[in-house]
Amino acid sequence: MHFDVTQVLANARDADTDDLLDRVTAYRAGLEPEAVEIIEMELHRRSVTAEQILAHSRQFADCLRAGDGTVLMCSQCRKPAVAERWGWHWLWGRVPVFPRHFRYCQKHGAATS
């Protein structure tokens, strides 16, 4: 896949700071090195310090990870997943089709308990 610097720059500028912090900490292993540089540059432009980035990264110690070490994403949002549970995959929101695993971040995991 082709790395488009212009698109990554535009995406970083449009993203909120919390999302950029998640990308540069939790999802860093799955990013291109150039994308990491762009995100760090954007965070610096927003006056986010290295200490703030380090503090943000500490909350992801207990995240669910794939076999390659990358952090898994919540099934309902873009935050890192911390829990996994069985649930039903629904067809058109009305018919349960098959059971599957769903991953949840801290916010959505608390909502389903």
C-alpha cells in the first residue's frame, strides 16, 4: 500500500488530541515510521509534551494484544480494548446470526457489565 504523506498530514490535523495520543502510544507498532513522525510533530504543534505522551502510554499496559504485539481496538470505538466477551452478531439489528468475540475499551466494557 502506498504511503500518502499529504493524506496522513491532513488526517493528523483533523484528529483530536486524544486520538493522536492513542495512535502514537498504543497503536504505534502498527504505524509507518513516517506517520509516527507526523503525529508527533502535530502533537508538538499542539503543545503536548513528551511527559504527557509518556503518561498517556502508561494507561495501556493491560490492553489486549494480537499475536504480533499490536494493541487491539474496541469493537465500538477507536480506543484500545481491555476486555473481550462473547456476544451475538446481529443481522439488521434484529436477528442473532452467530456468536462471536467482542472487544471493549474501559468505557464500553463498563457499559456492558
